[in-house]
Amino acid sequence: MTNGKSRVVTVGEVMVELARGDDGRFALAYGGDTFNTAVYLARAGVPVAYATALGDDAYSDRIMDLAAAEGVERDLVVRVPDRVPGLYMIETDVRGERRFAYWRDTAPARELFELPEWSSIAEGLLGARLVYFSAITLSLYSNAGLGRFLAVLEVAREKGALVAFDTNYRPRNWRGDPVRARTVCTEALKRVDIALPSFEDEATLWGDASPDATVDRLQAFGIAETVVKNGAESALVAHGKQREWVPVPEVADAVDTTAAGDSFNAGYLAARMAGQEPEAAAAAAHRVAHEVVQHRGAIIPRRQGAVH
């Protein structure tokens, strides 16, 4: 997985996170699906930049400080005056499954490809070794913003970048409009080299009956490499004509499944960029996700969160 370029660029939104602890109190942190992946990529030693827009407030400052502390490059973060980032709250049940509430409709990240600085973001994507985004990323943008983003992806691929995508379908982000979600994701999938979906999302959005059905559908788009995550079950890895189920090496009770998929994606991409074969990369990704779900919040403490 080499093209002569050095860094990954992940695109999306990072928000203020409030997660309820066992004592009922909420702890302040920061996260967002593609930002979480960027952090875990950086911990794996992969050069990575994050592309988003933030405000000029103290919380945005702290997000920038977090990115710097984690080694995530910030040159593709636009700061918008008199704006603040989005907010989300997490509560977990006894099985570690999550419930979210969001306040993000006026977050500047939604306008990334309509801001005056959007062309500098485009230049950053054109210079990437790999561009990573999700359907949550796509749900942020207006049709005008989507048109620009997808056009940039096409040119980036022509210049040798790989494109990786995780469906990460959240119905509320699409205002209960699955038709628009399918339409937008279909356009994105035409520009994807590596698909990293979760089966639950694919079944919800597309009605897929099995991970194999997901692979069949994605291969129809010409996607050469797919890993279908399936919670605590084996992941289905497909590349070329090969398909292999890669089991979770160790199943344990999860404390919090927040960022399980995000960290899996980071572990997989880091391993592939280091030259590992897809099946070995999926096994490495399982190990990363297993560590992450043993802790609360999207980004776990560094001393326990290094991606191997």
C-alpha cells in the first residue's frame, strides 16, 4: 500500500464529548468517528492530518491541543470566528452499548467545503497517501459541499491516493431520510478503494442479509478490498476473489463500545500501510478494538491506548 506519499488525511468532525460515568457524573472529553481513527493511526506511528472546521472558542483550542498532543497534524483545520464545535453525550448500558444525544446543527465542520479556505483543504487531500472518511462525514455537508468533496476525491485518486470509507450509518444524522443517505453513499462508493463497514449499519441502510451480501454489493462498485466488521463476531475480509473470516481473538465484556469500529479501522489501515496482508491486518485491528472497549470514552488513555 504505497504511492510515494506519506500521510493519511481523515475528514469529518470532532466534537465536545460528555460521557456519563458509573457515579452518574459526566466527564468532559473530545471525539468524533474519523477524529478517533486519526488519533489511533497517529498512535500507531502513521503520519496523519485531520481536515475539519472548528470555532475560535476555548473548547476548539482544547481540541487543537489534543490533536497536537496525539501527533495529529492540524494544518487542515479551519478556525471560524464566533463559532463553537458540536457537542454529544454518551450513556452506556450494562453491556457497554451506547446511547447518544447530539447538538451539532450549527457546528462549523458542516461547512468545511463551503468556507473560503476550502481550496486549501482540497490541496491537502490531493497530496494524501490515503483519504479516510465515513457516512457521518457525508451527512454533514450540503449538496454543494458534497459535490466539491466528491470531486476532490476523484482527482486525489487520479494522483495516486487511496480512498477508505466506513459507512457508519446513523439515521438521525440524515434526518430520517434513508433515500438521501443511500444516494449520497452510492456516489461515494464509486470513489472508494477500501471499504470498512459494520454489518449492522449495512443491514439497516441497505437491507443486507449477511456480511457476504455486503461484500457482493460493494464489489459491484469495483471496490477491491472490503472488511465487514460484525461486533464480537468474526470480521469478513474480502480482496480479489478471496474471502476469509477473521475471528475476534478474545471476547470480553465491554465497558464502552464507543470508537470500537473507529479504532478497528485505524488498526487495519496502519497494518496494511506497514505491509501486512488483509487477514493479518484484520487480526491486528481486532486487538486494537478489544483494548479500546475496555475503557470509557472514544479516546482511551495513551499509556493503554497505543495501537500495535
